[in-house]
Amino acid sequence: MKRYVIFAGVNGAGKSTLYQTFLKYHQMPRINIDEILKTFGDWKITSDVMKVENGLFRN
């Protein structure tokens, strides 16, 4: 059975640090919307954010 761990929080809360120090070593994949948005859009534009999020959840 697949396991999912979801971290949510404001910028600078330590989500990426937690991944780097724990989950990475348990070979859990990571999806970071901020990194995806840098490639495909602008986080300040709501429609760009929605396009990225909708694409992630369809896959």
C-alpha cells in the first residue's frame, strides 16, 4: 500500500529541511509545488497555481 506524508506550512517553516533530514533517507518521493511553479508559472498568479495543482492531482 502506498503511503503519503503531507507537510503544509508557511515559507520558512522547515518543510524542506524535514524532508532532507528524514524522508529522503526513507526513499520517499517529494513533490514541491514551489519548485514546479518556478518552472511553469508564477506563484503570485492564482491561475498559474491552480494549473500546476490540477496537473499534479490528475497524475
